[in-house]
Amino acid sequence: MKNAWKILAVVLLVYTIVAGFLAPVPNLAILRETIRNLFFHVSMWFSMMTLQTISLYHSVRYLGKSDEKNDWVAAESVHVSILFGTLGLITGSIWARYTWGAWWTNDPQLNGAAITMLSYLAYVLLRKSIDDDQKRARISAVYNIFAYVMMVVFIGIIPRLTSVDSLHPGKGGNPGFNIYDLKSNSLRMIFYPAVLGWILLSTWIMTLRIRMKKIEQTLNRYEK
């Protein structure tokens, strides 16, 4: 039972890949077959935001208890979130090229995503610039809270409030996500398992990185 969630992750991802490429999808205007990218692009962004939320939680806990394990979880969550955020940008850019005719457009959602990624890349650079472990952990935790607020503002709030036209569902006057992309039950049956599968995979990768960090710390202490 201990590894049940890992098995579930593999099953869901296999299902997502197979069904995502082979299952019939509705013939939506403009999107056509590219709607299949919904199972990958959007799911990866959900994974990124989930990991960033986990990182925020452990940063707050570190500020309260100064437990280095919370710092490890916060840092590794950000590292993996950057990976999935980058995959989200790449898949989104490919999708944009085939549906909007350009790799990148002046879209509030896209610009907000880019700012979010830069904010978390700055978190990684900040950690590398500080040698003292406790000072690095405390400053990083404070900055991580700031970065998370930036993510919420630039991805969740500004795109919904701006009057600039957006091609993303629920933004710039477009109909909401469920009405536009998920009005077909065939999409829902793949999309929801895909989101869960990618989130579980990203969490699995995070736990592996944390285990590697623990081993590294143990070896360093043994050498001393």
C-alpha cells in the first residue's frame, strides 16, 4: 500500500498517453485535433502550481520551526515545479503555433506565466548565492512566499481582470474552461485522470530529489 500512489500515477499516465492520442475528440473550431494537448499542457501547469503550493507550505513551516527538512522540501518542490512549468511553456508554445499562428502572443496569461517562471528561477539563483545554510533557508523561505503571491497575481488574477483580449478560456471575455474545452464528456474522462496522473508524477520526482538530498547530507556529515 505504501507505493500504491506511485502505481496509480503510472496507470493514469499510461491511460492519458494512450487515450490522449487515440480516443476520439470533438471537432472544435480552430482547435481541431490540437485539443489533445489539453491533457498535457494544462495538466503540467496544474502540477507546477501544486508543487509551488507544497513549497509555500513548507517555507512557512520552516519560518516557524527552522527544521531543515522543511527547507529541503520547499527547495526541491520549486526545482521540480520549474521542470513542469518549462514543459507547460513548451507544450503551450507548440499549441499556440498550430492554433494561433505564432509561437508566442501578447496574451496576459502567457506573459504572466513567463513572469512566474522568472520569479522561481530567481529563487533558485538566490539559494545558490548564499553559503550559510540557515541564512539561505530563511531568506529563501521569505522570498518563496513573495514568489507564490506573484504566481497567483500574474496567472490567476490579472488575466481575469484585464480588458486585453486573451485566447485562453475564461480570460479576456472568452467563455469559461468547462464551456469551451471540456464541454465533451470524452474530454473530461481523459483530462481529470491526466491532471491527477501528472500531479502524482511530479510529486514522485520531488520525493526522489528529497531522498537524494538526505543521502547527500548524510555523506557530507560522514566525511566531516
